[in-house]
Amino acid sequence: MCPLGSCCADIFSFGTMGKIAIVIHGGAGPDSDFIKQNKVQYEAGLKAAAQRGYDVLKSGGAALEAVEQAVRALEDNGIFNAGHGAALNNKGEVEMDAAIMNGENRKAGAVSMIRNVRNPVSLAKLVLEKTNHVLISGYGAMEFASEQDVPLEPVSYFISDHSRQEYVEERDQQATQDMLKERIHGTVGAVALDAKGNVASATSTGGLPNSLPGRIGDSCIIGSGCFADNRTCAVSATGDGEFIITNVVAHSLSICTEFMDGSLQELCDYVIQERNKGTEGQMGIIAVNSKAEIGMAFNSPRMHRAWIDAEGHIGVAIY
């Protein structure tokens, strides 16, 4: 039986019509000198991405479009590990993942192990809109990108001075078998509520620095790094991808929202601090629901984040 009673469907169908909100993240994990030295740039990038998505919502646009545009802004930035600022695997190559999900109909699209695509999140959205699939990877995803005429860039576009330096330093210091331990994580994501009461989520990553080639993280896994359902909430996760996958973090929050009492913020805290207590991995989540509640939680030293709530208040934080 629905915990909210027989009128549940009507509540989630109409929600708080007219209210809009957006939350974005730029990755969670260990702190670093680079983050401290570039704090102002990070904050400016987060604020600009949140505003870009919010402008879509404010003009009456759909949540799905808002999260795509917010994530595109982060992919284009270069300081975040997604798109322009992608990490290098242990062969010095770029492999990117992304996913997007519409809470109105629970349709999703995702891509994995792609190269040269300027905005992976937009390719994921095309998978949602143009195919009957959810996840396309590797050469198949690249063929699809070519068929859809998505903007491509040369390899050099995706390799920043920071990612190149990080690759060289860790290549010299780490053995291959240590590649999944003590990594600097990087992911970007967004969740949004539009004026029609629909929620959406998007997540994108430039990969794990010095990872094994072909490694797939949580960002493109629906239910782990990305999930959206009007009946519960929209979620984007970030942090140690392997732990986010095995703990199915995004869907866990959705289930808690459906069957447990508490505000969305309280349930975000529960999923990260209690349900995953003892988990070795560092992780964070952002969320929004059809009641215009927002939530953010993380167990790492920092999570880059920004939000514009239902009252139009904007916030930006790293620690």
C-alpha cells in the first residue's frame, strides 16, 4: 500500500505546481592544493552552471533541459573532471561517461567509454530521445555520435595542464594494482524541478585518473550515479564510483524517500551517513523532489556544490 494513501498519484502528478529548483555538484572526494588554490574559480563555475540551468526553468523549460544545460556548463569549464577537463587513464587516454534521466516517465539515456565528444551529457540525452536503449558504450556510442552530428573535439581539447600533470605524477608514483585506491575523484551532476512538477537528473565524468582502460564508473549507471522519478526524487551521486555502484546509492535514496518519513535532507544524510556507514569509499549526493525540497550530503572532505532553491536563493559551497 502506498505510504501516502490513495491520493498519492495526484500529489506527485501536480506536486507544488509552479515552484522550480536546481542543485548541481562538481565532484566529491579528498581535498587538494589545486582545489584550494583555485577555490574562486571553482565557486564561479558552480554558480554559473546553476544559473544556466535555473534560467531554463525560469523561462518555463523542462527539468530535463535544465540539467543538461547545467552539466554542459560544467563539461565546458575545464576545471572540473568532465568534458573539457577530463582525466587520463593509465595509458594517457580520455574515456568519458554520462547519463541523464527524466523523472516524468523514468526514461534514461547513458553513454560510456566515449572520446572526442564535446558534451557527453548531450549524447546521453540523444540516446534517451532517439533510441530504444539506455546505455551505449565504446565504438557503438561513437558511431551513434557521428550519426547524430554531435560536436566533436580533438584529443588535445580534453587534456588540461592539470590532468596532464596529475597523470605524469601518478604514473611515476603508483603501480597498476593500486589504481583504484586513494584516487582524486571527479564527477559533475545536476538535479532539477520544473514548473510542471517534473524532476530530472544528469551526471557526467571525465573518468578516474590513472584508471585501467575500459573502467566504467557510476556516472553512467542508472540507479547508482543517476536516477529520477517524479514519485520520489531526482538524484546525482559523486565520489568513489565502485562503492556507489555496489551500494546502488542513487536508487537507495529514491527507495528511502518512498518508504521512510523525513525531509529530503534528512534522508540524504541517512543514505550517506547511516545506510553506508562503514563503507570505505567517499561519496556524496544531491537531490530534489516534486515538493521543491532539496538535499545534499557527503562523507568526504569536500563536495563542490551549488543550488538555487524554490525561493530563488542561491548558494555555493565546497567544504
